[in-house]
Amino acid sequence: MLANEIYEILKKEFGDGILEFKEEAPSDPYISVEPSKIFDICHTLRDSSELMFDYLMCLSGLDLGESLGIVYHLYSFKHTHKIVIKTTVPKETPTLPSVMHLWRTADWHEREAFDLYGMIFSGHDNLIRILLPYDWEGYPMRKDYNEPEEYHGMRVPY
Amino acid sequence: MGLLNRLDDPFEGGGIILGKVEDLLNWGRSKSDWYLHFGLACCAIEFMALNASHFDFMRFGTIPRTSPRQADFIMITGTVTLKMADRIKILYEQMSEPKYVISIGSCSNCGGPYWEHGYHVLKGIDRIIPVDVYVPGCPPRPEAMEEGMIKLQKLIREQALFNGKDRIEELEAKKALKI
């Protein structure tokens, strides 16, 4: 199924929850959606018989300046089609629903996004840091991040 | 050490070896160093080559140990993150004296390529534990690691055991001599 057909199906079901569809190269065609609807949209994408996106290839985080972006790359082994879903959340309240219960892949990917960008995935069972130490302060991949002077008595700058 | 045969019958065999106990002990210690390997990054891949048959690290008398209690020296091979630095400190403290440290590769020497933007990297292992031998390179070839091992053997061989000298003092004297 082509990306614009997937977009039509989603637009019919969610209306205003679907914000934008972009098809031009060089990037893969993507669909921008409302962050609050992300669980329902992903649920439809996974379980609807003509879509059947059974594989979350990647879940990434982005710093877009005043907001944070989350990108879902989805693939269907059944229909061998793929789609990219994008959404943004404001930096002050970076909360959006977790898709951990749809794809188990999202468990660690969401923990990593939380670890480095600080998005709060509500509904995640175990949203703790995955790479950095548990007592680390701040979210290092954010563009306004300043590296700490000291960690456990060790000087960090060169 | 010197070989002294009986002066009246120099070729009789069964000669006497004269020397210091210290030298004998140091000779033995320098030829049977057991090590705790702490492989963290690509330097550890080079270290695998060093351990394999082509370079044969064991001919130096080194045996890899999995416990710090049984190790004479620790090899830090790779990027030391701040999260791992706490663990290295614990492992080093668990080792029994006399203990030595070989720091292998630019990352553990000084932070390497992460020196500027590595918010998570310790800029040099010598900030937390004393280092005896530094091996530069990114990553160093196995030959360079062998040279590091030879340097450590030399350091052990010339170490004072019985005259009560403080080891730090002695290391500083060694540094001045550029050994």
C-alpha cells in the first residue's frame, strides 16, 4: 500500500488528529500527527487488516528548538509497506502516550529517548534511564544542554 | 647477579650464583604477571589480537584473571565513561598490593576523541587511579601493547622491595630517569 493511501485511511478515521502528509523526496513519506492521539493511531496502524504494521523499526527523538520531536518508522511484514509517523511535543510539557504495549521494541527505545531528550511517555511500565547513570541530571542530547563540571568527585571538562 | 666458581677449580661445575634476593623476587614477579583485563572499546579488539596466537601475549608470563583479587595489574583498554569510572575505582581498590595499571589507547590516557564534547567520558584514567604505563594510539597496535608490557616488566624488575621506600617516591624517581 502506498503512503498516500495509508494517509487517506488515517485521515478518514482520525480527522483533525492527522496534521500533515509529506511525500516529496529525499526523505521517506511521512505523516505528522497530534501527540495526544499517538497511541490510538498506532493501534489502528498495527491492527487494521489492510495496514498491519507489525514491526516498529525505530523510535527516535529530536530536538527541534522550542519543541521535541518523536519519529516512528513502521514496517509491515504482511503487506511489505512502510510509513514514517512524526509528532512533536512542547519542551515544557513533553508528555505523550507510550506505544510500549503495542510493540515491545518501544520499551527500550522510549527509555533511550527519555534518557537523552527527556520526553515523558505516559503508560510506560519502567521509564528509567537506560544508558546514563540513574543519578545523572539533565538530558544531554538537548541542544541547550551544558555538560556538568563534576560527577561523583571526578572533573568532567578536559 | 654474578656467577662465581671456585677459584681453585673453576670448571668443577655446580657454581654459586651471587645476587640480591630483591633482584630474584623482582625477576620472578616481572615474568609472571597476572592481569585483570578491562576492555571497554575498540582497543579491546586490538587486545584480542594481542592475545591470539600471532602475537601470543602469554609468552610474557601473563595470565588473564577474572577476579581483581588474583590480578597483579589491570589493563584499561578503551573509553572510560563516567558510569564505568566508578566501577574501575572499585576494582582497583579490590586488587592486592603490589598493583599496577596499564592504560591503553588515547581514550583512557586523556579522553581521546571525546576530549571536548564528551560529557560522559572521563578525560584520562589517571584522574581516578595511578597509572604506571601509558600506551598511546587510537587504537594502539598489538606491538605497542607488547612494548607497554615490556615497560611494565622493566618497572617491576627495578622496583625496590625491602628498603622501605615509598612507592610513589620511587615512581617519581623513575619518571625523572624516563624509564
